[in-house]
Amino acid sequence: MTTPSPELLAAYEATQFVVDETHVMRMREPLPEALVTWLHSHNTTCGAVLGAEYPYSQPTSPEENDRRHALLIDECTQRTIPWLPAMGVGDGWQERHIMVAGTDRAAAEDFRARYEQHAVVWVEVGELPMLVVGG
């Protein structure tokens, strides 16, 4: 793994996540109320936005990205971790993610490492979403 450049970290910070096709979540902005309600409906106040595509932000074939994304969904489904589809959208790019409920920060960081991602987004009700970078 390489350390992400300052430019790449800035791009991550600027990413907006469209969760369940309608709820836009941004770093350092309050979590949309609908997502707070969703977390509460699963008896939790925390979660994460996880990705599996483009390991360490490297070019990856569409087929490999599909395989990796399916593995992430399958793992969460098998572990009965509630999730919603999410799309990370940046300047001229987009990437599939999922938002999970009830995953503590350590578990989110474990997903990050196992799926070869530089970062995850940590969310907790009452706090602003934040980027958690591995290292």
C-alpha cells in the first residue's frame, strides 16, 4: 500500500455520497436526517461508508470492480449487517459503495484494510461524517 497523496486525500474529502439514491452525505456536514432515522431503526447510532472497488485507488477492470463490490455486499449480507447502496461522486468520477449500520470504527477499519482501501467514512449520530485514513 502506498500513502495517498495530498491531492487524493483532498478528492476523498470532497466526495459526496448519494445513499439509497436520494440522501446526499458530505464530509463535515451533518448526516441527513433520513440516515439518522435509518441508523436508529437498526438500534445503532454509528455506521460507515465502505467501498471495495479500485483497490488503493488504482485502475481496475470493470469486471474486477464488480467482483469486489459483490464480495463486500455478500459479506455484509452473510453477517446480517444492514446496508444501503451508496455512490461516491467526485469531480468527473463515481464509485459504488455501501453504507452499513452498527459497524464500530474498528470493524470499519478492518473492512478498509481487507478490501484494500485507503479510507472509509465513519458516521455517528450527532457528529459530522469523517474520513478515516489507514496507515
